[in-house]
Amino acid sequence: MSWFRGEDVKMGPLLALVWLVSGFVHGVHGQGVYAPPTVRIVHSGPACSVEEERHNERVYTIREGETLEVLCLVTGHPRPQVRWTKTAGGASERQGESSPHNETLKIENIDRHQGGRYYCKADNGMGSPAIRSIRVDVYFLDDPLITVHQSVGDAKELFYFERTVFLRCVATSNPPVHYTWRRGREVLSQGVDAGVDIYEPFFTQGETKILKLKNLRPQDYANYTCIASVRNVCAIADKSAHFSLNNRTAPPSIKLLLDDPLVVNPGETVTLVCVASSGTPPPTLHWVRPGGEDLPKRSVMKGGTLTIPTVTVEDGGAYSCVASNNVGNAARKSTNILVRGLRKARFWITPDPYHNDDNIQIGREVKISCQVEATPPEELQFGWLKNGRPLRSSERMVITHTDAEVSPGVTNLDIIDLKFTDFGTYTCVASLRDGGSPEISIDVNISSTTVPPELSVPRGRSHIIAQEGDTVELQCLVSGKPKPIVLWSRLEETPAATPYAADASTQTESYDGVLRLGNVTREMGGTYCCQTSQYNGFNVKPRQALIQLVVQFPPVVEPAFSEVRQALGRAFSLTCRLLRAHPARLLRYEWKLGSRLLTVGQFDDDQDDTHYHVRALNREGYGEYTCDISNEAGAGRCTFLVTGKAYPPELYYDTQGALWQNQPQAYGFKLQWTQMEPSGVDRILAYRLGIRQVPPCFPQVTSPFLQEVGGACTKVLCVMCMCVCEVGQSRWWEQEITMEGSIHKGELLTYNLTELVKPESYLVRLTPITRYGEGDATERIIAYSPPVNPHLREFQCGFEEEALCLFSQDKSDDFDWTRHSAASRDTKYTPNTGPSADHGGSKQGFYMYIETSRPRLEGDKARLLSPSFNMGSRSGATYCLAFYYHMYGKHIGALNVLLRQKGQTATDASVWSQSGNQGDRWRRAAISIRPTAAFQVVMEGVRGAGIEGDIAIDDVTIEEGECKDPPPNNLRSLAPLCSPCLWWLGITLSLILIGRQR
């Protein structure tokens, strides 16, 4: 198959014939290739080191802030699905960003918390999934911190103080940090100075280094430096911290310039001031709230001053000022802001507790209680009014208050021996002694109509039936004076003797006795309890009632959707299963094909599924089958799409030698695939092969492309049964591959794509075709890569392209090899050296040579590096390296060939060398090499004593196997004739085939 560079190239009839011959010559063959997955993890991004550990686990070391990029290489057929997961401390982390479903795990700007063990899991349904892991070790070094502590011992006998100072240096790092202490410019080490101890506390596990200055001396007053180092691993530079120790060094102390507590009115501006009273170095000050609570959003902090404008009740609470100078312990002092306010006012009426009667009666006692939360509580004061007139405590009207320090505050009015004249409106008035907040008044009416509450459910409303999505009102009728608040809660069934238990934390208040539930779901069904509250009413045993809510919902069925692929003439069954429904009685089912009714029926009591059987599928039997299972609340539907579409091909990614060198400017690709469930539908008659060139900026394929030529095309070109679909600037070249006979499951099908243009990539689409029509297509990207043994049988390079077959110049040599042709070479200064044509005898042909004219000096080296060749699983295989060289001139130096093998470090081994004048002709060299790892070939040219020393090379090849004798020279001259011969041979064969068809 031939593809041409550029989107404006038209494929003519002649080229189309050659294309057809090129494709069909390779034919189709098959074998069983299904295989379980295998996994190998390699790194593709920057890493400090990658090491092998126990059980072949790889340890990937990376610097914090860099990009982690590791690749999970998988084999197996069908192509395995890849999933990355991470574990830390034995627990799997379920996080979307670290569980990508692709082969590359990439974490940009990695941080220390993202280190750990990462697992790559590959699964293709064949056997057990393959799992491999890699441990990611993130290296970092934080800035060190020096803190100073001092111990003072009082020796009473000698009347002097011995002062010992500890300088503690702490730095967080990975790997463990190495510390160095300096006093001024002097490096301190253990044992050098008797007055200095340097040690690591056992419990810090290497994170801390302590410098102990015993019995502080005058020379100990100095500038100290702690240097933290991880020995330049991952190019992490050392970091340091400094501290100046003198006779004034002291821990901080602070004082607050404000009252404690600070009582303010709502809306005022509050300023908290904290100052350092001592401490050297000068301490830094900041304000915090206990428990890590955030400071108010409106607040402004400047040093030790915190300003809160327009203070609210929510801003009240504790605030702490913290001072630190890394000497001793941080100083901390706290204060409280109390914002004046009254809230949560409640009342309750308590009948005579000495009589078993909830009613208020003449001659008995009754108590009215009033409760209010106040800030500050000690400023709370109560007053009582009767019918608007002040009421004082007396023998029959006893007024009491709780302790002023108790919150919330409560006041009680006990009426002894209730009389008719005591009926009236009693008012409880709560206020703050110093003002700042409006007072609160609560009116309570005591009369012959003041009665305890009663609660009931309206007739017919104790059992409510609703359907999902409805809005439901649950109602309890409440009476009494004063009318109490109704509390609603949903009861949970418990295994205890009591069948239901209410959750007080989920109670909902209702002032009209109605609980409104919108858009009810099946989970909201159950028993609901309404009860009277014991506040804002009578302080008696709560009255309560129960309401049962039943939420009906349509049947839940499976499968919601299923695709069924069947061949014509076959029998099959469709099954729709009932999972749950409410009500689960009187269920009906109805089967349809499109809008045509097939069958109806009713479920038996113990039935949970229904079936529909097709004895022999015909063309009219293809389509969408539906099964509706219904109850009073609605219906659940199973949908089955019965189709004859073929399953997608399973592209084979493990082909050995899939990509090969075709011509200097072209390459070929062996496309292989198996057919998923080939016997599941009618026999596959052909495959439609589509291919188009991928632009360099082509994104990852995430959605299928056009399925029909001409469907959404701006232009369709048909030449010799092949169509080009132009979608904007893109073109599809399409061809049908006819299949003879049936395809077996696991049979490997092969089709060779030839004359693909280097270095372009192509999108290939393969669509199976049956008598039903086109099946599901599969796509993949074919990307050109340089020849890599052993997957490619042969590497050839004649240096005809500027890309140099991916040869590259060594950056560490003295000068470079030059690509030239004899037609353009300037021989003015060096007439007696270098070739007059390339190895093929063409003056227009190109070759590589070293120019030895000035400023080159004797012994200067130029190295040319081949592409890297991976050994894969064929370590130790033999290859033949062959090339032609031209060494003509009286100052010829040397030509050396080196084999560079990759490992922990690259190693170069000499495999061939030639020096001195070899005459004005091209000579062939052939060397058998046996690399044991990935390798490169290094061509090294060495400048001789003068300017007549040009060395040239041409036609480099690397082939599998031992080197053999070269073919006779006269065969090479026939090579230019071969391509035209094959061209006309292809045209002739195609014309013969067309004549026979006619």
C-alpha cells in the first residue's frame, strides 16, 4: 500500500493498480494468538536514579517539583486495559487523578506526599491480570531551623550558676539530612572542643542535630551556622540557617494591653493589642484562635495588633497572642471577647407537681418559667409584669432566679394557691444590666382557657401512600393554650424491645403541625413521629402520634440496555429480570419490537423475570426489543438492540518486526488483527481498510471517525474502486480486503502496508463487513520510528536524506562529520583526497566524510552515532554491521568503529579499525557483533598529519545473523532497473485481471 506525502497529491489510476497489487501480494493468514497480559514498568521522564530492588521492583527516585512520568509496557491479546493505582501504608488510595486508565502515569510538580508504591494492572480477560509495581521516592530538603534552649542549675554550695545552652537544628528531608555546625568560620565537630557536644537525640530519627554548649564561655558568644545537606543527591543544594548567640539572648515574654474578658457591643470595632516585653532576638507576634479556627474574615492583623471591625456575636470567643524568636518556648497569652446579646428565649408552664393532673386549677400551685441565653451571663437581669404592671415577689407570688454565673439564665414565678384574681397576662422581661442589646419580652396567659396540649392525626391520614417525586404533607392536629411547637422526627427500626427510636438531632420544628416533604424518594418511606415540645407550652409529658409513609416506585429491572448480536436463522432468548418494586404485586409485562406488540402477561407471585424467545432470526427480526414491567407507580424498561453488526477487530500490538525499512524515503508496516467473536454473527465477507495521514498536531483518538464515505465529506474521489474522503483538509484512502472462507476465533490475520512515507504517522481504520452491513470499526495510530533490532530485520542508511537515518553527531568530540555529494564538494584546497562519487558511483549521491582542512589539528576526532537499537528478549543475538569506506590521501589518519552498549553507564568497545591510505576507491567492511544490551554504533574519524586526509563512509547496514560474503559488484548496477520492472509488472498483472473480469 503506497501513501504519498502532502495532502494535495491525487492518486491516479496507474498508482491505484500498483497499490492494489502491493496489498494483495501479502495475502492473509492466521494462527491462535490470544494471550494473557504481561507488564513491564519503565521510566520515560527525568529521574535521579532508577534501581532494581527485591522481587524485581523498581525504585524511581525523583526530586520534588519535577514531573514523574513512568510507562507501563504491556503485551497480550486482546490489547490489555491498563490501570494505575497507588497504595500508601497498605491502604489503597481511591483517587481519580492517580488511577488513570492509560499506559503512562504522569504527575507534574510532584510533592513529597505523592511518593509511595504505584501499581500498574493490565487485564484483557485472558487469565489473571498482570500487576507490577514501582516505588517512587521523592527527594527534598526543607530550610533548616535553629532553636535555642537553656538549662540553669543552681549549685548552692558554690554560689554560682552553671548555664548550658542547646542549639537544636531541625530540617525535614528525604533522604536523611547530614548536618554541619559552624561557629563563625570554624567547623565544629565532636571531640575537638571540650566545651562542645554534638549529638542526635534518639527519638528524632536523624531529623535533629543538637549543639550543646556546656557551662557557657565567652568564646561561645558567636554567630552559629547549621548547614543541612543531602550530599547533592538529585542536585539538591545545601541549605543553611544562622543564629547569633550573645549574653542578651533570651526567650520572649509578652503582655496584653486590654481587659480580659473584653466585653463589647455588637457593631463596635474591637482592637486587641499584644506587645513583647522582652526577648532577644526580637520575637514575632501573631494572633490565633484555639483549635485552628480561622480569624474573622474582616479582621486585619499587623504585628501584635488585631483589629475586628463591626464585631458580631459569631466573632466572640477566645483569642491568643503568640510570640516566638526560636529561643526557648513560644510565649502565649489569651483573652476572651464577649459580644453582648440575648437569644433563645423560651418559656414553659408547670402545673402543680403534687397532683397527678396536667390542668391548671383554682387553689393549686402553678409555676411559670422563662429562659434566656445572655452574654455576658452575669449582666442578665429579669423582671416580671402582670397585665403590664410591675410584679414584685410576695408570699403567694414567689420570684426566683438562677445563679448569675449559670447560662442560660432562668427565672421562675411560683403562684401559690391560684385564685381567680390571679388570671391574666404575665410578662417575663430579660435585659442586660449595661445595655448594648435590646431587651426580650415573653407573654404568658394564665386563665380558665389555659389548658395542656392534645395531639392527634386527622382521620385517614395516619397511613400515607405516595409515589416517588411527589410532594407530601404529614399533618398532626395540635390543640392547647398556649399552642405548643410540634417536633417531627423519622423513627428508625431497632432490634431492641422498643420497635422504633427517634433521633433527637434530626428533629424538625413545625408551628402549624405540618411536615412538608418535597420530591420524596423510596428511601424516605417509614414511620414519622410528631410530638409536642416541652418549651413554649406546658411542661408536661410530650404528646405524640405516628404516621406511616409508604413511597411507591416503579419496578427496577435489568438489563436497562443490552446489545445482542446474532446471525440470521439462529434462535435466541431475551430475559428481563425484576430487581425490586413497590408494590410488588399485580405486576404486568409487555414485550415489543419497535412499536409492534409481541406478547403481554402478568407475573406470578414467585416470578422475578420474563423471557421472549425467537426461534429463527430473519431480517425483520433485527431492531430494538423492549420489555416493560409495570405496577401502580409506573413501569421499568429493559431494552435489547438485536443487530447483525460484526464485532470490532482486535488489533494485534505484539507483532515481531511490524515496521520495516522499505525504501530510503518509505517504510512498511505489518498490520495484524484477530476478529472478536467471528461466529457470533454472519460470516465476515471483507474488511474495509481506511488510512489517512496524521498531521503532526493530531490529538489522541477518543472518538470514531466518519463511518461512511461521502456521509459528511466535502468531496469524494473514486479511482479504481478506491475512494478518498476529504474531510476539510484530511483524506481517507479506502480499500476492501476480501475474505475467503470463515474466520476462526483467535486466527491472526495479516495485511502489509507498504511505501508509507517517512517520517509520517498514519491513522488506520479497519471495519468488518457482513451481509448485514458494516460492523464496528477499530482504529490505531501507526507511527514511524527508527529501525530497532531485533523487531526490524534490517537497518539501511545511504545518507540520502538530511535526517541521516537518525544518525547524530557526538557532542563530546572535536568536530563533526559532514554530509556531502561529489557534485557539490569543493576540492580547491584538497584535490588529492576524498571520493569523487558515492559508493554507487553517482556524483549526485550523498555520503558522510570528515573535512581535515584547517583549523583541524592532528588527532582531532569526529564521532557519528547511530540510532539506539533495543535488544528486547534477544539478548546475545548476532548482527552483521557492514559499511563502505573511502580512505584516500597521503595524510589519512584512522577510522574506528565502536560498539556502545547501554547499562548503568555506557561502555564503548572497539570492533574494527583501519588507518593509512587505502587508495582512491570504496572498500567494504563487515563485522559480526554480539551485543548483550541496547546498543549504538559509533563511527570515529581521526584526523591525520595534514589536510589530505578526508575519510568517507556510505551505505551502512545492520542485519540479523553472521556476516556473509558480499554479492558480486555487478549486481549492484542492476538495482536501479528493479523498481521500474516491478512497476510495469504490477501494471501488467492488474490489466490482465481486469480483462478477465470483463
